[in-house]
Amino acid sequence: MSFLEVKDLHTSINGKEILTGLNLSINKGEVHAIMGPNGSGKSTLANAIMGHPKYNIDSGDILVRGESILNLSTDLRARKGLFLGFQYPIEIPGVGYSHFLRNAYNTLNKSLGEEQNREVFITVREFHEYVKKNLDAVGLDPSFLSRYLNEGFSGGEKKRSEVMQMLVLKPNIAILDEPDSGLDIDSVKSVAEAINKLIDTGAGVLVITHYARILRYLKKLDYVHVVARGKVIKSGGKELAEELEAKGYTWLGIEEDK
Ligand code: ADP
Ligand code: MG
């Protein structure tokens, strides 16, 4: 049994079918990538796993350790150790970054503390030292801690910030929705290195991306899946990412739309 299992998932938005029977299993310690044309349902999958209310589940199931999580709210899914790095992180003025992170970290310690042997930080200062190390790992300045969540961050800073949160929170499974989009070459490298740090903790990782570049920097990549028209149409090893980059999606008989 894998830690996270998506079984024959069908979803719709406003009556339009998006996922059409998607299957995927991710275990801790495994690194997966999903590639696929725009509009094929990659972000829908990520959001459905986290329980976004807009994505209606029509049939199929999402299981963590063999138990369905479909009836759980997003925060309860997070407490099982699921993490989503957004394709488009939103700005939340009024929510202090440092406060947000500390609350999230402490909440996760209550549910995952024993199983993961997580560090407990008594003082705010100790916690800040821990966060600063992670800010450093992604090349963000400590001053970000005193800002509101994502407010005024550049596109690249938002992306670095998402993986920084992932490092701080230490999920069991991290899903990263295009963590490399809009990043310059150096930023892609530092985001990949952050993912490598998470891999070292034994977490499972799912990277959704259009480009083989970020995948080349990962210390391991076990599976590459191609999603088209709402389902996984092909899975392979890391060579599949290179093949797709060289040949495009038409090679698999699917159109690159939009
Ligand atoms: P991908 O991430 O693979 O590019 P998405 O999962 O974002 O694709 O989108 C899949 C399809 O679902 C697209 O046709 C998109 O327009 C549609 N879609 C996604 N989110 C919404 C929404 N909130 N409202 C209406 N349609 C949506
Ligand atoms: Mg997307």
C-alpha cells in the first residue's frame, strides 16, 4: 500500500468533466514527476488531493495509508502530512509570514510529531533561527519573515517561498505545482536543491512541470507520468521526461492545446 493513492478519480468543475479516471500512487521516499499539456488537469489533480471545494469529486477515491480522505477538510489533509506548493500562490495581506509558519509548524507537530520525530521549538527566536536556515537554502532574505504572506513578493520570490514553507513544514508527501515556472536558471537550481533537501528527509515528492530542466537537478527521480485529457496516459522512468522534451506531446498522439 502506498502512502497516497488516487484511484480512478473523476472530477468536474461547473459541470465540466476534468479528471477522467486518474490513477496515481506515491509512497514516502519516492520522487514522481507529472508532465502534460496545458489544461490536461494537472492542477486539478493537485487541488483535488488537497480538498479544494471548487473541484467536485464525481467518483473514485483518494486514500492516505489506505483510508479515504475525501470527507476531510483541507487542514485535516495537511495534518496527515500532505503539502501543496501552488502554481499561483496568492497574497494574503494581514497574515504575518512568521506567525503563519509558526502556527502551521506547531499544528503539524501535534499530528506528526511522534511519527516523524520532529523538532520542538519553545521560543519564537529558536523557531526563527530554524526558518532562517531554510530561507537561506532558497536564497531569500530573513526580512521576508516580517512581511505579510506573499504580499508584494515577485513571481520568483513566491515560488522560492513555497518550497521554503515545504522545507519548514516537513510534509510526508509534497506536491509542487510548477515550482519552476517563471524562474530564471539560478532560481530553478535553488528550488531543485530545496526539493533535494526534502527528499533527504524521506518524504515523497510529486513535481508537476513542463520542463525536464528542474528534474535533471533532482538527486533522484523514480517515475515520470504523462497526464492528458484528465488521466495518466503513460508512465516511465526519468528518460521519459527527456524524450518528451525532445519530441513534444504530439509524439504520444496528443495535441498541445492553448
Ligand atoms: P493544467 O494544470 O494541466 O494546465 P488545470 O487542471 O488547471 O490544467 O485545468 C484543467 C481544465 O479545467 C482546463 O480546461 C481549465 O480551464 C478547467 N478549469 C480549471 N479550474 C477551473 C475553474 N476554477 N473554473 C472553470 N474551469 C476550470
Ligand atoms: Mg496547472
